[in-house]
Amino acid sequence: MSGGPIVAGFDLSFTMAAAVWLDEKFNVVDARNSPIKPGPMRLKRALRLFYSWLQTPTDLAIIEDNAYGVPSRVVLVKLSQLNTLVKTVCECEGVDWLEVAPSALKKEITGKGNAEKHQVAGQLGGLYGITFKNDKGFDLSDAACAAVWGVKHLQRGVRREKNLPKTKIV
């Protein structure tokens, strides 16, 4: 690791969350995925999960925006809840975040905004040497795609706020 910024990419789905942290040279610093089971206390479990994940040093979080073509409004609302939790935890932990459309993330990696998940995973391996064993649903690859977008975003010299304060939720 080089001591430069660490970017986390988040991929959230109805039942699974994944996050991948990259350094400025596209090296994987950490990678995690975990199911988010439906039912009572789902949001509380997700909140605890995201808090634990953001104990990994993170300078910028890239959150894949909701896929608005999901099968139902109920699923869309539940995805929005998870995205909001990640944003809230980022703000409480003093981490800058950006929400980016799935098509923009895919286009950054493949040149095509409607690329298939396996194509994104293949390009991550070919271009950056980023691969994951047992990534059946490509959740880690999607999170890594978001992190790559974030590293490139920082390399383009986009101004970021520095030293955001941490906030304790009471």
C-alpha cells in the first residue's frame, strides 16, 4: 500500500451487500460480502454491518445507485433504504461518498454502459488484475467496479472535502 487515498466501492442488492477497498494503484486492500436477510430488524443488522465495514480506513466511498429497472417498487424501496444507511454511516464516520449510476460504473470499466456482470468481472481481471474466488453473483466484482471508478475520479483531480468530522449517533 502506498499511503494514498483508499476508495471503497459498495454494491448493494436486496439480499446481499459487498464492499471492496482499493488503494490509488488499484490494489485490493480489503473485500467483504455478507447477506442481508429480510425480516425483522433487517435495517438494524445492515446498519451494524456497514459500521463494522467502515472501520476499514476509507477516504471516499462510491455507492452504486439503485437499479431502477428492478422487478417491483417494494424492492426499489428496500434498496434505497440500504443505500441511505451506507450514506448515513459514511457521514457519521467522516467519509466522503458519491452515488453513481450502474451504467456509468460499467462504462468506466468496459466502455459500455449496459455491459453484463461477467464482462465487468473479466475487464477488472484483465485491466487491473482484480479477481475474486467464489463471486457467483458478481457482487464483489460490482463493488470493485465502483471502487475503480472512485480511484479514477480522484486521479482526475476532483476536489474533495477533507477532514469531515465523525458523528456519533445517539
